[in-house]
Amino acid sequence: MPKSVQENPAKCPLGPGSLPLHLWSYFRAPLRCYQSLAARYGQPFSVPSPFGGRMAVSGCPAHIEQIYKGRGENYRVVDTASGMTFGENSLGALDGEAHARVRRALMAPILRHPAHAAGLMRDVALAVCAGQSYGESFNMLELARTITLDVTVRTIFGILDEAERRDFIAAIHALRDSISSLAIFVKALRYDLGPWSPWGRFVRARTRCYDLMDKRLATAREQGEDAQNSVLAYWASLRDPDGAPLMSDAQIRDNLLTLSFAGHDTTASALAWGMYWTHVEPGVLAALLDELGDYAKTLDTGLLKRTPYLDAVCWETLRIHPIAPGSIRRLARAMELGGYVVPEDSLVMASTDLVSADPSIYPDPERFRPERFLERNYGPDELIPFGGGERRCPGAAMAFMEMRVVLATLLCRYEFRLCETRPVKPAWANGIRQPETGVRIRMEGLRDTGRPRANADPIAS
Ligand code: HEM
């Protein structure tokens, strides 16, 4: 047995011992690294974790099901990064009953009015694209970020005023740019040593976001804004039986920040990949346009209710390039997993990378083949781009709707040409994966649909 392997007296899952060597191999090629560990040690295997201790990893559906079935009391918060980044009331920083309570309040308002949200997503996509010149290449990921951040600011914060929206978007951009990926993993780097230190820059950018949110919250309260209008107005309206606010301002603020961060870069990455694959894989765009013929004529989002091929394209996009590598939990008590005992306080990961590339579940896994989603149904332990269990992504429905509406709208409205000359690979950015080049693409002109459009005017800003 190689030296790096844990000797395993207590039947812990086996795996390499050196953290630096493992991180080097993992960050170069995450899937290849996990596949070779799975081939060598079986599943679950274990790896040293930058969050401390070891992490048991598995992409077997039976193990994934077991990890997701675990109740909240079996798990603790993974690390303090979420709390230090988004505030101690942030969903990511809570566990047990506190987590369940905030999640209940949070799940209710996201995507309250799907029909309205779909129209808004379409209009934002059209308005953002209207700023592009024909024949010039641009970065699809950047364009997608502009769309998803605008949608977030309108639906989550309820901001319709142009100047206020611009301030929010600039503040969130500044905050995102100030987040250091290293500080997410290394606690020692999370100290404010002044405005020029990485954490100091971040703390100042966050204060700017807090100030804007406090102002927005005060306005929503003063004007008695309709709770249906936004997540912010809904949370501000919640009352306990004595009529006191159910969520404190700090709870609202921390979770607004969490939603805006968890939501916009992830969805933008999925959109950029969606545009990439629909232009790379022969036949996919034609099949999509064939299904979306009626939508192309009117851009009436009501026509997107039954679009199996579009749905299949979105699932395949999320499968072939998982944006998050998996769901990680910290054990509050030891867990038996696949014949091993994973000790208390260790981490366990349901690996999205491994299960999504498993040829026994997805034959020919490197191929982008949306048809696989028309040929069979995949279970909640096989198709896990949004995680699962009590921490499953609460924005999944919103993100999936945004992928469907924005992809359908862009592809039906415009003709694009991909400007990439080599296959685009995934790269890490702030703890998630995005297309390395951002996907260079060119807008050639309006797509000819043969009919005038109604309902297609970009929103007045
Ligand atoms: C394509 C886009 C997205 C992907 C791939 C994605 C994926 C994920 C994944 C894998 C998790 C962890 C789940 C687990 O541990 O089991 C997660 C958590 C989370 N996501 Fe998303 N997400 C997306 C979009 C969104 C959006 C649009 C929002 C909000 C509007 C959002 C809000 C959150 C929050 C708040 C959590 C933490 C949940 C908790 O700790 O209970 N996400 N997401």
C-alpha cells in the first residue's frame, strides 16, 4: 500500500494523506482526481480537507441518497466562511433548527409569481442584448452576469428605479471582485488589515452593500411596499403572533446578501455553458428552434410551459459541467457509509462531479446529448446539480426558469456564432466553476422567424 494512504484502523474510508499534494492534484483537474481516487480506493474514499480533518467522498447514488436523507441534527455547519462572508445570520452559516426556520421563511417568497418572473427575465435578457453590436464578439459569461444580476436586483430587492438599481449592481460587483478565493478556504487570511488588505477590501465593499440594503429596507417599510413585490418586502412583512417583526434587519440583510451571491454567478455560468453547447454540438440548436417555433414568433413566455427538449438541454448543461462540485456536510455524529465508519466532525461529500460522469448512469458522459433526458428519468440521487436534502438549493426553480427563458429568448431572437477555436474547459472562480474563457460569441443579427413579434419590447428602465 502506498505511503500516503491512511492506515485505517477504525475502518475509515481510505485515501491520500498529504493536503498540499491532494489540493494540487484536485484543483488541476477535479473530476480526473476524484475518478482516479475512486478507481484506487473504491467509494467512499477520503481526502484531507482544507476545512480541517478528512472528507469522505462518494458519487454512488446509494451513498448520495443516504447523505441527503440525513436530518439537520446529524450535521453541523461546514466552516465559518459563510458566516464571515455573508454574516452570522446567513443560511449558509446556520445549522439545526435555526437553519430550518430561516429556510422556511426563505423558500416562501422566491419565485412567488412564476409567470411574472418569466416575463421579467425575458425582458431583461432583451434589454441587455439590445446593447450589443452585430458582428462584434463578446464574453457570454459577462453578458449573462449582467442579466442575472439585474433579475436578482429586481426580484429579490424589488428595485425598479434605474439609479438605485445601478448603485446596487455596482456595489455587488465590487463585493464579488473583492472576494479572494484563498480567503474562502484559509481562515488565517480573514483579517481586516486596512483597506488595501484582501479581507479589508472585502469588508469595506460589504459595508457599502449593507448601507444600500438598510436604505432599501427602510423605504420598503415606510412605503408599506406590497409583500408580493420582492423577497425583501416579503421578509419585512413577516410578523410573529404578537405583531413584532419575525426577521430582524440583520437577518434580512445577511440573507439578501446570501441570495444575491448564491444566485447570480451560478446561473450566469449555466447560461454561458448553455450557449456554448447549443452552438458546439451539431443538431442541438436546430432541434431547439424546431421546438420553440411558436415562442420565436411572439416571445410569449406562456408558450414555454411544455418544452421537453429545452428542459433536456438545460439539465444536460448542468450535468456535463456541474457548477458546484458537490454537497458537503459536517457530521455531528459518526456515520456508517458504504461499509465504512466516517467519524464525528469529519466532512462527507455527495460528489456531483462523480455521479454526473458515471457511464453506468450517463452512457458516453463526455458527450452533450440532451436526448438522454427524454429517454429516461433520473432520480434525486443521480441528478444533483442543485444538491439535495435539507440544504438543497432554494433557488433551483428560479435558476432553472431563468436558464429556460433566457436561452429560449436569446436563441429565438438572434443568430449567434461561437468564436472559440478550442474546446472550452471549466475553471474555478469564487468557489464555483465557470467556462474558462467566458465563452466568446458573436451576435450575427436578428433571427428570421417569418412573423412580426408582439410582447417583445425590452423593458423601459
Ligand atoms: C444554476 C444555478 C444554481 C446552481 C447550480 C446552484 C447550486 C447549488 C448547490 C449545489 C447548493 C448546495 C446544495 C447542498 O448542499 O445540497 C446550493 C445552495 C444554495 N443556493 Fe443555489 N444554485 C443555483 C442558483 C441559485 C439561486 C438563483 C439562488 C437564489 C435566488 C440560490 C441560492 C442558494 C442558497 C441560499 C443556498 C444555501 C442553502 C442552504 O444552505 O440551506 N442558488 N446551490
